[in-house]
Amino acid sequence: MAFLEASNVSKVYHDKQNQEIVALSNFTLSVAEREFITIIGPSGCGKSSFLFLAAGLEPLTSGVLNFNGKPVKGPDPLSAMVFQEYLLFPWKTVRENIEFGPELRRIPKVHRRETSANLIKMVGLEGFENRYPNELSGGMQQRVSIARALANTPRLILMDEPFGALDALTRETLQIELLKIWQQAKCTVLFVTHSIPEAVYLADRVVVVSKRPGKIKEVVKIDLPRPREREMFTSPRFIEYERYLKNLILEEI
Ligand SMILES: Nc1ncnc2c1ncn2[C@@H]1O[C@H](COP(=O)(O)OP(=O)(O)O)[C@@H](O)[C@H]1O
Ligand SMILES: [Mg+2]
């Protein structure tokens, strides 16, 4: 059975005039445990909406959405979301931000400290434990957000254009690190991006969403070996995937 299973999911919002906005319709996708899925599609096609539904932060309008064998009914401690805006608590230090979830779950302090120390190491923030978010670069803040999500040992991480606001070099570094973290944490990732090369580089499968109302246009399996080397970006196969996906997107805009 799939780890995350969306079957004919639809999501309808209402605007201020009470007009229906159909964000998703007939959205069907099956994700296996430990898969790395990237999602691309035109602006406004419902990518964020799908992550919100999967995270249990928004109810679906119709269809079936199961996570870990059960219908998604609300936020699940086994899933965590990472946004483009880092959404850290400005009055908390790096360590306190990361320990926030475990603290809510009443994990004893020694264990919280151990978890945060491991994660700080994993995301390369040693030495910055006692800094506040406004003392950190965007890339470092996003590392904190990732560590904060991981602090609850989620099995599903939902990432909504997490590297969208970062400069190219930081983005590249974080892509490499995210793949390492994903392998270490043995979790499943759903990652929305606007960048086709990023989508190809990270994914086991790239999900292409049609223009609104979003449904799956095509799912492209990325048959490139792991670990993924950066040299891959210039390999003929990589470029072919990129070209193919770009054409699919162009058909939608
Ligand atoms: N809370 C909301 N209320 C009303 N409309 C919304 C809401 N959230 C998203 N939408 C609309 O749903 C559509 C899909 O949005 P979204 O999922 O954010 O797309 P994407 O992330 O692909 O850009 C858009 O037309 C957007 O304006
Ligand atoms: Mg979005």
C-alpha cells in the first residue's frame, strides 16, 4: 500500500464574493515510503494546496487522501512542512527554535538537547546554536527550518519552494545537503519547486501538474544514479529530462 495516496482529490476554495475557485480536481498520486517526489507546474495550479491537504492543514473537498494507511484528518505528528519563508520564532535562538516541537511534546530536556545537537550538526550550524534568526543569512535560516521540521522525526516532509528565496550558490549547497539528510533520515519528501533542474536533480519522480484546476499531467521517473553528482547537470540525460519537462510546462502556460 502507498505511503501517501491521493485519489481523485479536489479542493475548492471560495473567494470574497463566494465564487468557487477550483484549485485541484481529480488529483491522483501514489507516493511510496522513502520516495523523493518533486512537484512542478504553473503558478496557481494548486501545488501549495496539495501540500496543505497532505499536511492536514486544509480539508479536502472531495476524493480520498490517505497517509500512512489512514485518511488525513488534521495535522499529523508524522508529517512536517517547510515553507519558503522560514517562519522561525524571532525571539528564540537556533537551538530553541529546533527544540520547540520536542518541547511541545514534553520531551525531557536532556533528550531535546541531544536531538537538537545532532540536527545542528546535520544541517551544518555548529557554533550558531545561540544566535537569533535575524543574525543569520537566508540560507542559514532555512537550515534551521529544516532542522526544526526534522526535530519531530517526521516520516513525511512537505517542502513548499523551500529554496526559492536563496541565491544560486546557497541553493546548490542546500540541495546537496537535503539529499544527504533525506538519505540519513530515511523519510519521504514532497518538494514543490519552480526550478526544473532542481526538480530533476532531487527527484525519484517529478510530478507535473496542469494549470488550474490542477491535476496530474504527467509523472516522470528520473532514472539517474544516486548519489547525484553535480556534474550530472551537464550530462545528456539530465539535459534531456530538463527539456522534456520544460516542454510539458510550456504546454500549460
Ligand atoms: N485560502 C484560499 N482561499 C481562496 N483561494 C485560494 C486559497 N489558497 C489558494 N487559493 C487559490 O487556489 C489556487 C491554487 O493556489 P496554490 O495552491 O497556492 O497554487 P500554487 O502553489 O501552485 O501556486 C489559486 O488560484 C489560489 O489563488
Ligand atoms: Mg505555491
